[in-house]
Amino acid sequence: NAGVTQTPKFQVLKTGQSMTLQCAQDMNHEYMSWYRQDPGMGLRLIHYSVGAGITDQGEVPNGYNVSRSTTEDFPLRLLSAAPSQTSVYFCASSPRTAFRTYNSPLHFGNGTRLTVT
Amino acid sequence: AQKVTQAQTEISVVEKEDVTLDCVYETRDTTYYLFWYKQPPSGELVFLIRRNSFDEQNEISGRYSWNFQKSTSSFNFTITASQVVDSAVYFCALLVTVTGGGNKLTFGTGTQLKVEL
């Protein structure tokens, strides 16, 4: 059972380049989300999805696109990378009703460190 | 809107000292959940504890203890007899439901704890 898998672990982009951060989970979780972590800012929600075909914006969605064609995968796309998107990105998943029945609501991946020059 | 405040940016203690990390939260929801996560230098997010809004009972787990007080909207975390391995960034987080289900977790900005010999 791999849990939440993020790839790549590290990535360097030039301004204007595009790329996709991959996130996959094998726990059949309905809910998936993307966070970015910046120094002094904590973790901020970018986008989330409550199931296949359904996505919604979080706190800082600008510059990012997501889609959810399957339960397992929730990729995060940067269409035109900017230096302000230099950050560590975390993907997380949980069963839809996890907050009622489980101790930890989110299973986190190990993060992707992205640098945009 | 939800908000989590961790006013202590960085705390340094000497090993075996007790240390308390403060967390103050804001929400209009009557049902919510509070969490503490640990992020060691390796970068992963480690779940420590969850507390429900209707359960103000304090909890102790080994050297860790948590004091939840709804009257002051605080959920403080104390490490007794700190150790070097406790050095990490600690995040307090608040979870509420979102329309359509799923979890919206709002993080504080984190407290960097340094435990020195």
C-alpha cells in the first residue's frame, strides 16, 4: 500500500515553462487536495476535489489548473510558471467522511520541491 | 472564514526543558476539528493529534500533551522533557466541512522548535 505518491520530488523550471505535478493515491479516497508551503506562510490550499469529475478552488488557485478524471489521480498543472510559484507542494487525500471517523483527516504525500528561475 | 494563529515563529530550548507551542483559532462553525502536525527536517508531515470541538478533554501521550480551551479558542501543545529529536516545525490546523463534502484544512504558519544539547 503506497499511500499518496507525488512525482517528481524536485523540479527546476524556467519562467514561462509548463509542467504537471503528479499525485496518485491507492486508498480509493474520494477527497484529494493540493497545498503549497512557503516560509512563514504555513500550508495554503490551492485546489481540491471531492470526487472524480469534481474540482474546486482553494485559497490560492491562481496560476494552477487541476482535473480529476479518475479517483486515483489528481494532477496539478502550471501552464506558465512564475518565480512566485517557487514552493514545496503537498498533495493530500482522505475518505470523504474521514473527519467524522478517522483520527487523521488527510494522508499527505512527501512533497515536490519546485524552483522557478 | 477560518484562521489559525501560531504567534511563536521560532522557539529554542535546551534539552530536557518543557516547551509549550501556542495555537489560537477562529471559526464560526460549531463543529470543527483541530490538529497538530510535525514536520521534521526531512520534510514530511506527521500527524500528532486530532481534537473535536465538542470534546474539551485534555490529552497526554507520552511526553506530549494538549490543552484545548474553547473559551479562549486555543489548542496549545506541550512537550515535556524535550529532546533533540523534537526539533521540527510544528503546525496547528483547523478543519471544517466544505459544501459538497470533503475536508478543508486551514494551517497556521508553524512554529520552528529547536532543541539544543
